[in-house]
Amino acid sequence: MNEFDEVWKREEVESPCVKLCVIHEKSGLCMGCYRSRYEIAGWSRLTPEARTDLMQVLPERAPLVKGSRRKRRS
């Protein structure tokens, strides 16, 4: 890690956002990070403990949106 990186280092739980912001119609979850729109909107107000708890359940939500994208038109 260089000096520049050290300046921007934060002691907080980083957002799980992967910049694939598409809400799955049936589950209501983002297809990129698996959070609900309410969890996304409220992320900045969550405590570090609440963020950590949420991060731990996100992988379990993946099956709710996998393989559910629309097919492209021919």
C-alpha cells in the first residue's frame, strides 16, 4: 500500500455494490449485490454491525436472482 492509498483508507464496511444496478422483478433484489432497494438506500445510515450482518446474508440471496435475466432479442 502506498501513501496515497493510506490517505483514502477507511475503517468502515464497504458497500457490496458491483455497479450492476438492476432490480430483479420477482425478488425485489439487486442482481449485482443482492440487496433490496431499501437496503441500498439506507446503507449510509447503517451501523458497522448492521452492515456486517447484512453482508453475511447476501451470498444466500444469490439463487433468488441467478439465471433470471431476460434473453436478448434475436
